[in-house]
Amino acid sequence: MGKAKEILVPTLALTVIAVLVAVLLAVTYNATGVGNIQPGLSDEECVEYASAVIPDAQKLIKADYQSGEADLLGVYQDEGKTGVALHIQTVGYAGKSSPIEALIGFDKEGAVTGIVIVSCPETPGLGTRIEDAEYLKNYTGVSGSADGVDTITGATISSTALKAGVNFAMEQFEAVKGEVLA
């Protein structure tokens, strides 16, 4: 009996400690709200970015569209239904843990009307150059493929990632336009 007690008591003690730590971790996780962040734009961002991505738009409204694509964070339409904005993420120099997020506007024909970089965790002064308005204007009017838009010297990975994101958004636009612009 002494040998069994010698094994059972420490095992039971460690089990109780493990259960208590797991409960404490779960309570802390729920209390802090980590992991409860809802993807998408806030109401303020929908107003702020509207005219930058779709000319003459006053506010973007989240469309009731479900996609199986993890990189498509949201689909928005302007109140007048003259265009669609797709909130996408793409992997740049910072990697998968910190993707570039962009809101890309399209007219009814699928041409890019504007781009806003929502989040850019790239290297300051280099990769963040993809946020420059002059660079983003190169995408305006582009349809079908963004492959003809030049990359930025010194920010090749970031600008190539944005180009890939725009191409992804163009593909997704073709999938959503019938439902969202109808």
C-alpha cells in the first residue's frame, strides 16, 4: 500500500494543479477578450474610407456575403450600390502573423476605383511606402489583372504582396458582384 500511495498522491496533486491552471487560463482568456476581435471595419472606418475607395460614396455598408476565403475579411457596398469594396489581407515582408490589410474599391465593371491600406506592419520607410497615395493611384482604373503595376524599388516584397492582394480582390469581385450589386 505504501508504494501505491507514493505514486498516487503526487499524481493526484499534479492533476489538481493542472486543472486549476487550466481553469485560471480559461477565465483570464475570456476576461481579456483576446481572440474575440471581430474581423471587419468599424462604422467610423466605413465612413472614413468610403470616398477614398469608391468616389462619391458617403458610407460603406457591410454586405451580407459569406466567403470561404480566409483572406477576404469583408465585402462592403456603398449606399448607392455604384461599387463594391473588398477588405482583404495579404502576406508581405512581416509574414503571416502580421498581414497587410487593404480595402479595395471597384466600380460595377470591375475596375479599381481606389485603395486604402488599413493595416501595414511592414518596415517603416521601406515597406510602408505602399501606403503612399501616389503609388496607390497606379492601381486606379486597372481591371482584370494588376500585374502591369510596377513594384517599388526597396519595397519589392511589400509592393508585390499588395499586387497579389489586388489580384486576389479582382478574382473575389467576380464572385461577389452578382449578389452584392444586384
